[in-house]
Amino acid sequence: GEVDIGLGFNIPATPGIRSLGSFDIPIGIVLPPGHRLISDGPINLGDVVQERLLLAQQGTSLRDVINLALARLDVSVEPVLESNASEMLKKLVKCGAGLTMLNPLDVVTECRAGELVLRPIAEPHARHQPMKLFARARAPLDAATSLFVEYLLAELAGLVQELQDKGHIAPDRSAGA
């Protein structure tokens, strides 16, 4: 089978694929409501590594971004659990088992419901995941797919704006189509 469009993180430049839109999405600290590290501003990563960490599994693109953020610290970080399932990481954070690092799109529903809190990582440790909407370069999109792409880009731009308004994404760090 063939695919007309795709959406993903850390998509490399690939012959035969064209970008329809891109967004620079930062990872952040996911905490349960009421956690002592919650503040109005970014969280210092040095404080986070003193907590029980539940992290994305080694070898995933998210963990690569997390490792880049942690590399600037002069400490060894050993998570209590690694998983390739963000849903499991979120459930464990809700239960108070520890903290995790995800991008805001992974937790927007839980944050809206007040079940989790996402705070940005303080500079200079902040890291981002580029998110790209892409299509085959040689094939034009049909009318229905083009309308869906327009809708999807507008929804993503609105979501990024909401995250900017809440302080999870700095306005100059995100670029739309």
C-alpha cells in the first residue's frame, strides 16, 4: 500500500517526500497535580533528576531528545522505569510513581482535564522535537486530501497557539506551514 500523507516527529529529509508543514515542539516535565516542583515558570532539570524518573525507552526518538537534554548535567540519570508507551508513563505519573518527560501534544488532553501538569524545561536544557506533516513529492494531493491537510494544519497551528498561550512553547520556537 501507499500513503498520501504522514505526520511524525524527527522525520529526516527523504528523497521523494515533501514537507507540508512543520512545528518545533519542546519536551516538558509531566507532573501530577500538587507536585512540589510545579511553578509558573520553567523547571530546572537539575531538580527533576533528583526525582523518580519514568522515561521513554532507550532507542526511541523521544528518548534521544531527552538524553540530549540530560547530557548537559554532570550527573548519571537512572530512570526507575523505561517504556515505549506514553500512555503507561502518563498513568504512572497520575498515580504518583514519578515524573516523566513528554512533548505537550502527548499530554494536552490530561492537562486540560487537570489530571496532569506540564511545565517547560528551563534553559539551557530545553530540547525540541520537530514535527512534520509530509506527502509524496511526485503525486499531487486530491481535493479531499488537500482539504484534510488544510484542516489538520489549522488544528495543529491552533493547538500550538494554545500551548504557547499556556507557556509550554515559546512563541519564537514554533513554526507553522
